[in-house]
Amino acid sequence: MKQHKLSRFMRRCICGAGIALVAVMSGSAHAALESPVAVSLIVPGGFASDPTPFSVTDSVDPAVGIAVGDSTTIGGSYLLPDESIQFVDNSIRLHVAAGDVSGAGALITGYLGAGGFHARYVFDNLFVTGREIVGLNVFAFDGFGESGFSGVAGGVGVTLATPRSVVFNLDELVFADRGNGSSGAFGEFRIDLLTRAVPEPSTLAMLLLGFSAVGFGARRGHFPGRRSTSSPC
């Protein structure tokens, strides 16, 4: 009995499957978010000074973001001075300021939840070509860093609601007093979106072809350690 060598075609199939598998497992983790992103400000309890609920949504180009006084409804009507929402690579960055003081003397945004629902930002239609959002890391330090001084005393609530949607709660945030009261209190937040590669149809086809070749070769005894029983020595 003799061992059969792999055919050139099968070797190419298996090699292609290996390359395709590497492509599925790798890829840039910092690919930029694509436009548009739907940014909603949902406040079921209104403001501390006005309990009227409101909800607004803007379609935002990630390359531009939202700034005070811009053409968006959120930036034009609801952001305090110096507040902003930015999208950098695969991260959402928020500069959020204190707008009021709670009855307990805590520095808060002034946005109120109601009926069991938080006042919140919702980021929908988050999309990175060739990748799926599977989790997130949240940092609350000045300069959007991973360490250092934080102007946030507590109440950071961020969730990945779906693979395309992130929710950032506003009503539970408490800011540290920087010495200027509510007029100088703010927090800077960086939400890094964790992603994994999603194979293109051509990559899936190559994987399927390669694995099929492996299975066929195993059945035919084309691999070392197995001998063909279909032909004599």
C-alpha cells in the first residue's frame, strides 16, 4: 500500500482556507465608524426646572460629530457650553457638563428619568465595514484617557443594547466639584467599541471549499498516517 500525495488543487484549497481563516480572525480593530449615526437625546422626565418630557434625534456624520450651536437639534438647543459628541475611529467621545444641583447637593446633568426609564443618549446605526460590534470599554478621565484625573464621582451607565446601538445614561451621573460648582463641573467619556471581523461572502466560500477539500482528502486517505484501501501496493 502506498500513501497518496495531496493534489495541487486540494493543496491550494486548503491553503486558501487557511488564509481566509486568518482574515476572519484578524482585521483592524480601529476602523472608523461609517455614516450616518443616529444620535438621540431621550429625556422622559424633562429638566429639573421643566418636567416636560422630550425626545430628539439627529442624523450625524461621524467625521463631524455634534458641537454647541451647530446645525443639529441636539447641538443647537441642548448642549451646554463646551459640551460635545465626537466619533474617533471606533470610539464615541462625550464631553458632558453639570447643568444642575440635586436636592442632596450633588452636581448632575439636570436631565431626569421617569417611569423607570433613564434620561439618556442613544447611538444607533453604528456600523464598521467588515466588523461586528461585540462589546465596549468605557473610560471616564480627562482628555478621554484610560487613566488620570476624572471629573466623574459616579453613576456612569453605558450599555451595548444591540450590536448597532449604545445607550449612555445621563440622569444618574454625578460630577466631582472642581472648585467652581456646577458651572465648572464636567466629565469626559470615551466609549471604545470592541469588534470582531465578519467574513465577506468570498471568504466564506473559500473556507467552505478548503474544509470540503480536507474532508474529501481524509475520506480518500490522502493524508499521512492513513493508507488507501482502494488500490494495491
